[in-house]
Amino acid sequence: MIGILYIFHGSQKAEKNQAAMDFIQRLEKRLDPKFYQATAFLENHPDTIPSVATEMINKGVTKLIVVPVLLFAAKHALVDIPAALATVKTQHPEVQFSQTETFGSKKGSRQVLLERFQEVADAYPDEQLVGMLVAHGTKQTDEPQQVLIEIAKEIQQQVGFSIIPTSLKGQQDYLLDSKKLVIEKQKIVIVPFFLFDGHLITIMKNKLNETFPTTEITITRTLEFDPRILLDLEQIVNEAVACIQ
């Protein structure tokens, strides 16, 4: 039996974890009902990766597809998830494991991000806007920043104003980038490239308010579990299934 294990980072807010599970339930209904589908979290939730994976195997899963519901292939996808599964793999050598790509570079996310910037542009037609596409970021690998640069360039061509790719904890610093733009006296539009509005977004907003108390900075909504992302995840899962059958 094929099992699909969806993995989220996990939020300190219980309602965000519930929203993640509700989101996946919508995806589950789009896929073959013969698949055994389940959700686990890296942290902040009792449904851990080892416990859920083990339960799936005990219920008959022989081919386990791991789907990181994460934007980029950074530390969580490359290191933390494989580490969490290491013991399970050792205990169940008869099970075939595979892990899919992440979804942040796909069409659905790009459409939502473009829409966020365009909404602000439509609301301020006479303003000189400059955008910032802010992701979590990592200093351990270049790939997420390269994807961010590509997406920012694509959006910039469509909205007609500059979009700066930056991050909270990566190679680029959103606060430093913001300071440069404040000096240039442009209206700053920040689109958080996150699946939902969680703890890190709150920290970002607070730091921006403390650093620029007299500057109006527009911060849009996150991806907010947009249904267009479901289509990307559905494609990712189906491609993974095709590879193991």
C-alpha cells in the first residue's frame, strides 16, 4: 500500500496547525482514496514524524512518500526530515521511502505572490512603490535565495516596479534592505513569502515598527493556504506516485 505523509513545520499557535490539517484534508479528497494519507509536524505538535510514519507502516504501508509542505529545500527538508525518519527506516528496511520536492517555486505560489503585489499597486496607483519579497531564508544553501531572486524578477516584470528578494534569516537582511528604501523615500510594500501568518511574521512586524516608527510600510497577507497551492501539491504527489509504481 502507498502512503503519503505530509509534513509541516508546526506552529506555536494551535489554530494554525489545525488550519494546516484542514488544508491537507482538501488535498486528500483530490487524490486516489486507496492511498493512506496522514500529516505530521516537525515541532509544536504531538503528531511527530516518527510516530505517524510508524503508525502508517503498522497499518500496511509498504511504500511511503514523504511530502514536505515547505516552501524551499532548506535545512528542514534536507536535514531535519531525513533525520526524523532515520530510525524508522532502520527499523523497517522492507519499506520503500521517497521524499518529494518542496512547492515554493511552483505556479500556484507565484500566482498568489503576484496577486498580493498587484492588489497594493491597484490601491495606490499614484504612489512610487517598491516591493520586498520576504522569505524565511537560510545561510546553509544558495538554492532558496536563487529561487527567490527568480520569482522576484518574474513578478517585477509584471507589476512594473522593483521587487527586492530578501529574508528574515538568510543571506539577505530585510531590515538592512528596508533602511535603504526608507532613505530613498519610496513606499515599501512587503509580501511575506510564508504559508501562513505565524510567529516569525509577528516578530518581523514588530521589528519594522520599532525600526521605522514614523514610516508607513504596507505588509500584505501571506499565502494563507491558498487553494492554488493544492494543485501544485497534487501534481507533486502524483509525480512521486508514478515514480514508485
